[in-house]
Amino acid sequence: GSNPDLQLRATQYLGVHGGPEARALLAEVYATTTDVDVKRRILRAFAQAGEKDRVLAAAQTEQNPELRAEAVRQLGQMGANDELWQMYQKDTSVDVRRQILSAMQVSGNTTRMVEIARTEKDPDLRLRAVRNLGVMGGKAAADTLLEIYANEKDPAIRRTVINSLFTSDNATALVALARKEQDMAMKTEIVKRLSNMDNKEAQAYMLELLK
């Protein structure tokens, strides 16, 4: 610990190449050091080594918000879907739950993201889940977005659905929404997104509007 640069390099090396004893040493250093950079490197080293339990413990108990967020991000990189879902259900901090949503997006946990987009009571978290579905893409995400649009009255959420379908380059779904939409303001939002898509179906619909 007398040379911070060498300490960081040693931490990274032990995470990649070390065995159980090396990781036990890293856990000891994590528990005793106050250096946030060293702790962050140790969390990343644990993730590289597949030490899911150690990373999860930090995500659940770490008092430093920056380090806790790092632990949650690493769980996403590790594909710790079950652990992230359990944390999301139990944690009452909106900030932590936002971080968990980002980690779920990274891990590709469409199933849970769909569930949150459908049932979350916190408006901000629900909007984030809807946005994340656009980034994640796929049939399940698209079907959920269309379902939410059909049943939702809140204009903010409906606009977020439109943006998410645009993000996932789903011109088919947007054209279908535009054909059904009776609210001219919302239909205009859809057409704006379609006008920015390099897609034959979107272009065909725009030509249809001109005629």
C-alpha cells in the first residue's frame, strides 16, 4: 500500500490470475482500505474472477454510494439476473433501483424489465424500464411496449413508448400505432419518429400520408 499505482496493478493482476488465497487477500484489503479507487479495482477484480457472492455483498451493504453503484454495475456485467431482481424487490432506495435497472439492461434481463415496465408504481422507475426495453429490443420488449401504449393514458409514458420503439428501429410497430392513433398530437409524435427512420416501411407510410 505504500505505492498506490503498484497497489492498483497488483489488485488487477490478482483478480485475473490469482486463486482463492489471492481473492481472500483482496477481500481483506477491501475491508481495511479507505481508498475508493482501490476498492473499485477490487470489485472489478472480483467480477473478473466470478466472485459473485463478494460483489453481491458489496452491492447490498456498501455505505459508499459510488462503490455500491460500481458493485451493482458489475453484477450486471456478470449476468447476475436473480440477484439483481431480489435486490430490486427488497431495496427501498430509488437511486439504487435506478442503478439496478441499468444493470438489468446490461445483463439482458428482458423478462424482469418487462415485469417492471408493466407493474412498477414509481413513475420515474417505470419510465426508465420502458426506455430500457427500447434499447434491449426483441419481440417480448416490443409486445410489452405496444401493450403499455394501448392501455396507458399518461401522455409521458406513451411518448416514452414511441421513443423506445424508435430506438429499437421498430418501424412496423410505429406504423401500426400511427394508423390507429386518433389523438393528433400523439400521432404527430409517431410520424416525427418515422420521418427520421431509414426504413422502407416508414418511407412507404410517409408517402401514403402525402397522398
